[in-house]
Amino acid sequence: MSTAAEYGVLGIGNAIVDVLARCDDAFLAANQVTKGAMTLIDEARAEELYAAMGPAVEVSGGSAGNTMAAYASLVGARGPKGVFIGKVRNDQLGAVFAHDIRAAGVAFTTPAATDGPPTARCLILVTPDAQRSMNTFLGACVNLAEPDIDDALVAASAVTYLEGYLFDPPAAQAAFRKAAAVAHAAGREVALSLSDPFCVGRHRAAFRALVRDEVDILFANEAEILSLYEVTSFAEALDAVRAETRIACLTRSEKGSVVVAGGATHAIEAEPAQVVDTTGAGDAYAAGFLAGHVRGRDAAQCGRLGSLAAAEAISHYGARPVRPLAELASERFGALA
Amino acid sequence: MSTAAEYGVLGIGNAIVDVLARCDDAFLAANQVTKGAMTLIDEARAEELYAAMGPAVEVSGGSAGNTMAAYASLVGARGPKGVFIGKVRNDQLGAVFAHDIRAAGVAFTTPAATDGPPTARCLILVTPDAQRSMNTFLGACVNLAEPDIDDALVAASAVTYLEGYLFDPPAAQAAFRKAAAVAHAAGREVALSLSDPFCVGRHRAAFRALVRDEVDILFANEAEILSLYEVTSFAEALDAVRAETRIACLTRSEKGSVVVAGGATHAIEAEPAQVVDTTGAGDAYAAGFLAGHVRGRDAAQCGRLGSLAAAEAISHYGARPVRPLAELASERFGALA
């Protein structure tokens, strides 16, 4: 048995600044953007697409970064605090990312790269149907490597949360595996988010091995879990995941989520929301679930906290919370928040 | 008589990226921020205040920059097109500013500074009462100077619009006066916005001379016009301004505006709006008025277009338009839009 954790959740992910703009479907078609997906792009394509898109808003993002910001908003001053590991460059957008995650109440000490590509950015195009299409230039994230994983931080965190997108930059898989090993050696838990069906397709074998061998808590949406197990029905995917992980949270957009935990399966309803922009819905769900989990809530209640955080995320433009989630959760769930 | 203008409005102003965050009144007090005003700060104070403030959103701003973005949104594809002169540095935030103003449909060709201070930023704190308190680090704007004023652009623009904030950086006053002289020599009009009562206080004598000698269209709110003429009642300010300018637009928040033009005085009502953030209300009003003016609308109708643009600006977070103003204006005013 491990000692009490200093941190609740340690998130490891790509440190990205989102560049959000509205557009119509014709713009996506004319610029060959895959609707609803996350597509990796190089710097030249990033420049080209940026030049074509409309006036934008810059706001810190990154899947695990968003999760940590929402986690901090949910636990508020009560704690336990969250911490983030990710790589920026020492440029203006890197300073923006570092400011925002710290200002959200998350510890962040990964040193910024002093050379190499600039801070990563994700060009996010939001269509009138509230769908987001993401185009990511990984930039400095390709330099995240094993030495950036601070063993003491991992050992001091109840849950180490890994975003699947981190399988894209070349050196990060090793960092990932090191973090999982350190966490388990310290008696902690490892959580993973599958991030995107195309990301799963790019790294299926590695994800399958990681889920089977290292993951205690898995987050995936329907498309991602079908892709992981190469099955065509949700029921088959559920059977597969039940056999391999201790806890799995499968999100299904407006149909809510299914949480598999301790032999039981819980269907959790979505919370009502006026949908403005779906960016960050999955990230927020993971934050809600983990905030409940590290504070000892049962699996169904953790799922409800996930639904609440996701509903807040989709009700405004941008991925990170605008309303303090601790307050929203108290209003909705009282002592169970 | 001059030839037909190629551009409708040429805006000259500080090229600034806004850094917007929400806070409460206690934060303003604890950090000695003057509520509702624009305060000039140096780089050290900018770093200090930024470190203290919450997670932020970066969005292109600057008073005349906002006016030009709203102007472009109002005239849409019908034109005449707008153009902007302002100084950024060749850094990431400078690239953001340049992208956004061009993506809004405004021509922008001022060369970025290749050395000296970074692109300007304005730390804007929005309190729950929708008031904004601005803290501006002028950065690269201090390098805007006479050579940046392209005489051909000024001569090709029906109205040259100057933001009062441009009296703060040391070299810009000369650029201002040069632009006014070139505009008048070409038979064009000069418009000025007083920007802020404290800015008027810092440069009162220069503003008085400029208004008397060069300004055809003056924009000011109540506090600014009282400060300019050092009077205590709106009626006295109105008398003073009537004697000195051909057209004056005095904005009065929810009381609408008073437009003085051609010997007549028009009281214009505010358009209804759900107030979220007052950042950019005055900038948008000027855009609406000028968009009507360059297309030959009468003074009262120009004022109504100003009210419409201001209502859109205050109905969302951030200064630049979110909804296409040409559409809103058509819905509201039909053929008079």
C-alpha cells in the first residue's frame, strides 16, 4: 500500500495553444479539412491553413491540459491539487500556455525547450453545428522525452493520466511507459484517454498492449473503442474492454456514458446543455470522473461528475471551463460533488 | 474636389493583442487596477499583473484595429474596403494581430519592427458587472512614426480615422499630424476618437488643437468630452463641440448617443443588448457611424448603425464582432443598412 498522495491527478500530454475560428462546411471542403477529427499537420500546412482561416481566438488547450484545468476547477481549493507535464518552447505562445495552466491552479514545471520548433498549436475550426475539426502542428511537443518525466511527481500523484495523442510525437511513448512503470511501482493508478479514432488507428498495437498491461482507468468514445478492438458493435467493444481494464468509461455524446467498474456496468445520462462548441467535451468528462475518483466517490457518481463537466465544456466556445465547476457540482450534487 | 476614394476608412492606431480574463472587484483592488479605465503599464508591471491574473484568452484588439474589424464586418463584400496602419514586432503575437485584421477583411501592410520591444498587449480584466479595466503595455507601438504613414493610402481613403490612444507613444503624434495634413490636401476627411478620459487628460492641449484645426468627425463619450473642454455638464460640452467640429458623435452608454451635424442635433437611442463585456463598445460605434457616412447615409442613420454595432460588441466577451454586422444591419434597417 502506498502513502497518501500529494497530488490527485498528474496529466501528461501535448502542450498546445488552440487557435479557434468559426467557419462553414464549405470552408472545410475547400481546404481539405477532415470534419470532426484531429489531423496532424506540418508547419507549412499550419501556415497555409492559418492564412486561409478567419479571425481567431488563442486559448490554451491540449487534451490532458484541458483535463487538468477542468480537474482544478472541479476540486477547487479543497484539493487534491493537479499537476501537468508537457513541452512548450520558450516563446510567446509557450508563455501563454504556462501562464494559463498555472493560473487554472495546476502545478507545471516541465522546462521549456530553448531551441527546436515553436510551441505547438491546434487550428480548430468550429462549424455552425458545433462540431470542431482540429489541425495540430505538434511543434515543441516532439521534444518531450523520458527525462521530462519527474519520477517524484508521478509517485506523489494518486492517478497518472496519459492522453493518447502523446503517441504521435516520436519520443513520448517511452516517456509514457516510464511514467506508467513509476506510478505502479509507487502503488498508484494509471489512466489513459484514447483521444481520437484516427490516433487509435495510427498506434493500435501499442495502445492494445498498454491497455492490457498498464491501464487501470480507460477513457474512450464509441468510435475510439470500436477502432481499438476492431469491432463493429458497442456491445462487442464493451465485452472486450471489460476483460482488459479495471475501470472503463465509454462516452457516447448526447447518449451519456457507460462506466464499467468492479464487475458492474453503469449507464450514465448526459447532463442537459445548449451545445455551442464540442471542443474539450471528452477532456472535461475525464476531469469530472477523476475528480470524483480521487476523492472516493463511487463509479456512477464519478460518471455523473464527468457528464456535468462535459456539459459545461460544450456550452461555450473553447475547451477549458468558463464557470467554476466546483460551484456547478455543488449546486447539482450537494455533498456528493 | 477629390477623386473617388479607393478605401472607405483608413484607421491608424496602436496594434495590440488583448489578453482577456475574468476577475472580481477584490482582484482589481488587491492589484491596484483602476476600474473602467485604460492605464499604461511598463513591461515589468505587465509581467507582474499577468502572473497574478487568471486563465486568459488572447484576441486581437487595439481601439482603431477593433473599429476597422467592425467596419469591415459592416460593409461586407459591398465595400468600400478598410485599411489599417499600426506597428507590431515580428513575433508570435505580431503574427496573430496581422492575421486577424487581414482575416477580418482589412488591408494591413505596415512593416513589423525587427528589433525593439515585443508586440503590444492589453491585459483586460472583465468584472461580473461587464465593466472592463485595461492595462496596456505599448511595446512595439512606440516605434510607429511618420515613415509608417503611407501618403498614397491616406490620399486614397475617404476618411482617415485616428485613435486618441496614439498620442501616448512618443513618435506617433507627428505621424498623426502628417496623416491629417495629407488627408486634407487630398480633399479627404479626418476623424478622431478621444479614447479615454485619462488619455485626454494626458494630452489635452494637443487634442484641443487637433479638434479645432484638423478634425471633421469627432467621437467621444461623456467623460472624455467633459475632460476635453474641462466643463461639468453635457450641455456645455455640446456647445463647445458644436462650435469646433463639423460632426461630433457623443456616446452615452445605455442612453444612446447625440450626433451633432450640419447645425442639427440628433438624439440616437441605444439598441437593446444583453451586456456581457463592454470592451470595444465605443470602437464599434465609430465603425457603424463611419460605415454609414462613407456610403452617404444621413447623420441620424449613421448614429443608428453605430448603436447597432455597439450592441453587438457588448453582447459577447471580447471587442471584435462575432456575428456578421452586415447581416444584422440588413435585418434591422433593410435598404438603409
